[in-house]
Amino acid sequence: MFEQVIGQQEVQERLLQMEEEQRLPHALMLCGPMGCGKMAIAMAFAKHLLSRNSNAEAMLAKWEHPDLHFTYPTIKLPSMSTDHKPVSDDFAHEWHELVMAGPYFTMNEWLEMMGGENQQAIITAGESDALIRKLSLKSSQGGYKVSLIWLPERMNIECANKILKLLEEPPQQTIFLLVCEEPERLLETIRSRVQRIDVKRIADEDIQQALISKRGLSEENAQRVARMANGSWLKALEMLSVDSENEFFLDMFQTLMRLAYQRKVKDLKAWSERMASIGREKQKRFLDYFLRLIRENFMFNFHEPELCYMSQREEDFAKNFARFINEANVIPISELANRAIRDIGQNANAKIVFFDFTLQMIVLLITK
């Protein structure tokens, strides 16, 4: 059941032991950083709970078991009526396509599947009403009913209050599995009704072995990718992608540094306009990437390979560039990037934010 889970043996064994000893609570919440595999664990455990006969196994292989109910954030499409509250069933086809591709995915991938990259996905009150109706029915297979809620912290307050009532008075033979990245955003009353299990980052050794066995990487390349992935299988997969966003980000980082060093203001203005055109979420991801490379280039100067986490291309650039990131400017540069992240998040004019960013980089790069 857990063959698609990377590492996390301790959590798997804990869940199976709870069930075997009949100590399984009606509501479990798996918490952990993105890419640690909490959704993969929840899906595998749901499959384990529901696989009581051969018919169930066939249905679960396609994630179409009638007693498994997925709940996930959705968006409002232009085609929907003004009074319609989007529910998971509105996007059942897209969700099925997503989970059939594997249990490791991001919110950005899900937004793209739904066709709303620039929207905020939430779980509406309409979803809680639909879930109450589904869970009021008897189990079709005579065993558990499983409600798997992905990112419950995205429930609006009306939905959260209705889900709370469900958790307080759970339907018979129903197990709730909540998969959460930001538990502090959930109502305290909901957190008190679930048993929390913290899922840690995946061990580098487990990522390395998975890269070798599942992706055919050499031991050396798998070790480099595993260290850079920082415990996230999603990050490891992202770095394997030929058209990875990181390749674009590295190109933009290199261009920015070269133009800033050469003080080519006109070209920096063009760079700013290009950055302004890529969308706010991608802009914030670039700035996060920028912060990582600043840190790695600073650490590169200490000539301690075990402290650096860079791809081969990033390292090749660092050989000549790292000396420009020093004790005098590493903190001001990081603060500059963090301010830009804040400004972009507050819907500031991206052209102005990034042009100001580039002009300040000219000054900071020559700081000794």
C-alpha cells in the first residue's frame, strides 16, 4: 500500500500499529512541510483502510472507491453562476487526473489543472454541505468511510465551523484524514478534535535511493540532488525536470548579476519589465530562489563543500561570482529580496519593485 511513499517508515509503522491495536482515532491530521510525503502517506493509509476485498483493490487502483471522499481547495470559474459555491465535485475529473499521476503534487500544479493559476483556491461552505450528505450514507462496502481533506487550512470560516460539527459528532465508521501544511491557520477547536502526526522532511538517504531506483540517476547525481532537495521529493523532481522553472530562474539571476555589475541601467529596466510579466506567484518563487542562491554563494566562499547545496550549473557560476557576496552585503541583499517579496505580496507595481531592486543591487554588489 505504501509503495509510492518515499521514506517515512516511522510514520507508516505508527499508523499501521494504531489500526492493528484498534487505537485509531476518528480524525488524524498529518502535518509537515511541502514535499515531505504527507499526502502520499494519507492516500496510502486510506487505501489500506478500504482494501477489504478484491473489488475494493480494483477500485482503489483507480482512486474510484465509493467510500473514499476527497475534499480539496477549488476556485470559481467564469462559467459558474454568481450564487454557486464551488465544490470538489466540480473538479472531480481534474482531481482524478492529478492523483492518478502520483501522490506528490503542489498547489500550483492543482491550480493549473483547474485553470486558475492566478486565483486563491479555498474550500467553501458548499463543500462542507456536500461532505455531510456523502458521509450520512452507509458504507457501500461494509467497512470504513474515509474523508481525506487536502489543505484544510484553506477552509473559509463557514466551512470550518460545519466541518467542526462533523468532527465533534462523526458519522459511524468514518475516518477523517486531514493533510495540512499550515496548522496554525486552522481553528483551535478543529485542532483539538484531531490527533496530530508531524511528518518530518524526508531523509537525504531515502531521496537518494528513490532517485536511483525510480529515476535511474547515478549515485553521484542522486546524492547532489538529494542534498539540494532539502527533504522534499517535490523539490527533487523539480530539479530533474528539463524545463524546470529553476533553469529560467538561474538564467535570470545570472543576467541580473552581470548587468548590475556592469551598471547597465537600460538593460536592467528591460530585465525588470520581463520579471513583471511572469505573474506574482512566479515572481515570489524567483525571489525565494534568489535568496537561496545568495546564501549558497556566500557559503561557497568558505570552501566547505558539505555546506553548499547547488546544482552543477549553479556551482559553475558561483566559482566566479561568489566572491561578490560577502559579510558586508549578504544581509542587506537578503533584506532587499525579503522587502520585494512583501511588496509583491501586497500587490505593489511589479515593474517599480523590480527596477528599484536592480538599482539597489548595483550598489550592494560593490560593497566590500
